[in-house]
Amino acid sequence: MNRLADKLTIEMIPDGIWRTVAEEIGVDNLLKLAELVGGANIYIPKAESFVRPVLYEKIKEEYNGYTAPQLSRRYGVTERWIRQICGNDFPGQVELLDYLAELENSRK
């Protein structure tokens, strides 16, 4: 089979999705894909599903307990999702009453 595969060209692949895939990733990689999952019904997620962990790390790096609205707009997710990703307890975040007490003490 390998000797036959060596002679396969893109032009020999029928028009359609598999020729498009071969044009993007190359005939050799298409054959590797076919060897790996050929004959199976598979679901291929969107690319954004694979890079989502990178997005979450970026959001965590930029989150300071108060930036959920800005991050929500910047990355196209809800503020609630930002808080779920980052958690509600952010180091250094203070309760409003504690903050007001500190503010009052600093004015004295």
C-alpha cells in the first residue's frame, strides 16, 4: 500500500472536502489521517475549541477582581463566564465594607 500511496497526487483525489483537506494539509498528512481514523464517524471540533485553554489562561492573567466587564467585551464572553474561569475569590480583593472601613481609617 505504501508504494501506491507514494504515487497519489492531489489531482487524483475527487473534488470535494477531501481534496480541499489535501490541499491544506498535503496528501501525505491526508493519508496519515485516513490511517488513523479511516472508516470511523468522527466529529472534528472548531479550532476555537482547541485554543480555548489559551484564552482562559490569558483571561486569568489579566483578571484582577475588577476587570470582568472589560475582559468580557475584549474576549466576547460574559462577565459571569469570566468569574467562573477566574473564581470569585481573587487574592487582594477586599469586601466593600472592609474597603470602606480602611478608607475611613486612612482619612483620620
